[in-house]
Amino acid sequence: MKKTLTAGILAALVLSLGSPAFAAEKKQEATVPADAPNVAIMLDASGSMARKIDGVSKYELAKKEAFNFGSELENTNVLMRVFGSEGNNKNSGKIQSCNAIRGVYGFQTYDEQSFRNSLNGIKPTGWTPIANALQDAKNAFDQLDNNGKNVVYLLTDGEETCGGNPVKVATELRKSDRETVVNVIGFDFGEGYHGQLTSIAKAGGGEYFQAKTQKDIKRIFTQEAAKLTK
């Protein structure tokens, strides 16, 4: 009986080692180098992102392009955070909303199903804690032990509304021990190239991109993915 059990266990082990899931895991471990870029996608889920463009909320449009962006980041560690998605956009919900930085997808290689599932049930609702979101990205970067560069993509349709100083945090990110840049995508943002969002990108050593439409977001993310994976 003992020999039969042992043989069964060995057979199960061999099957598990040959399973697609195990093979995918081994493939990821083998293909992601120690100097792979670490990409943090910070997605605005504040109340203003519920406004619609051609019948679809800005949040849904941005989320779709964030998914597409992740799928293009081969050999890259990807993280996604959502900010402002709790409480409400009234004073009664401000404290909760301003502290709501949701770590929906921790640093790892892109997995389509997990990445898509990470945003299930999240709706745009509250205030805009950009400084807290950037600080959260900094904390996540500080936990990494690889030596790849750090890149932030902050996608928002407005400026800080929680009293934080995102320009200061972007400056601190830029001064990190490893190469770090902060890029900002202003989606349907009325101030254009002026104001706080431009200052955040400048302080973080990155670029400010103006996106008026979903196609603009797609174009920006496509060209950035090409830079990161070349």
C-alpha cells in the first residue's frame, strides 16, 4: 500500500510539473531579468471620472487602456493602484476617499486574468488624493530588491483635492536610489499643459501627456510600452 501511495504521489507531482500553470510560472521566472523595469500604473477613480464621453465613463475608457497597456509590458514588473474609489465626493466622504489607495495588482509580471479581475467592482466615486497615490507607489518601489528602473504612469482627469503636495512626493520619487521617473497623463483635463499636473511630471523627471480621447490614451500607452520593452 505504501509503495502504491508513493507511486501515486510521484505521478501527481510529475503531472503538476508538466501542467500549463506551472510551465507559465517557470517561463515568467526565466524571462524576467533582474534589471526589468518596474511600472506602476496609478489610476484615478475619483467622482469626476464617472463623467461620460460618448456615453461611456472616463473611468471605463481609462481602465480599458490600462488593461491594454499591461498586456504590452513583456518582461516587466507591473503594479496597479486605484485612488479615490471610496467614500464619496462630498465632505462627508472626504477623509475616507482621500485615504483610499487600493493596491489591486502588486508588482509581478502581467497575467491577463488577474489583471482584469483586479478592478472588478471598483467604481469612480470620491476625491483625488494624488500625493497619497504617489507616496503609495514610492512605498511599493522601496520594497523591491531588483535593480530595474522605476516608472510611474499617473492617469487622472484633475488635480489634487485632498490637501497633499504631489509635486513634493514626485520630487522625492525622483531622488530615489534607483532611476525613477513620474509620467502624468491628463485625461480630458481642462487646464491642458498648465498647472499642477505638468509640475508633477517635471518634478518627477517624466513627461506630461495630454489625452483628450480614449484614442489619445491608447497612443500614449502604446508608444510608452515600446520604450519600456525595447
